[in-house]
Amino acid sequence: VGVVYNNARIALSERSWELMSLRVLGLSRNEVFKILAGEMLAQILLALPLGWLLGYGFAIFLVKMMANETVDFPVVIQKPSFAYASLIVLVSALLSTWIIKRRLDQSDLVMALKVRE
């Protein structure tokens, strides 16, 4: 949850000048939000399958590192575990985009355009 929210906040703060420039050029708040939300959605949809593979590989690695001559643990990860983890990520993404939408709606165009790093 923290990673998804932090990624959303960083994306907003890094792109605030560009997003506010789009607002000045005539795009609506919703159109600017769709750009930011689309980027977040693409990142999450690309990261989920990669996270599944890396998580499974990490679980196998940990079990192999704990194995010795007397104890051998099997790696048992069921499909609902992947679905549950993905659901948590998607719900946190929805909450994060809602918070970012509120911040985007409350942003001041003039102040955002004055601050150029």
C-alpha cells in the first residue's frame, strides 16, 4: 500500500509543472487526471505479473536456504494467494488515485507553474 501511494505522490510532484501546463493549455481537470491515472495503471498492470514471478522465486530461494539434512520444507503457494495480493495492490491503487485526484483538484495553477525546478 505504501509503495503504491508513494509512487502516486512522487508522480504528481514530479509532473506537477507539466500537468498544470496542460491545464493552462485548456485540458480539464479530469483529462489531466486521466493522464496521470493511466500512467499509474500501466505501471501496476506491468508490475503485477513480474511481482508474482519474483515473489515465487524468492519463496523458493528462501526455502532452499533453510533446507538442511533433517528438514526439507515444500514450497506451497496457492493461486488464491496471488489473487489476494493483486487485490490488495489494486485497492491501494484505487485509494491512491482518489487521494491524488483530490490533490490535483485542489492545486493552484499559478503556484504550480511558478515553481520550476
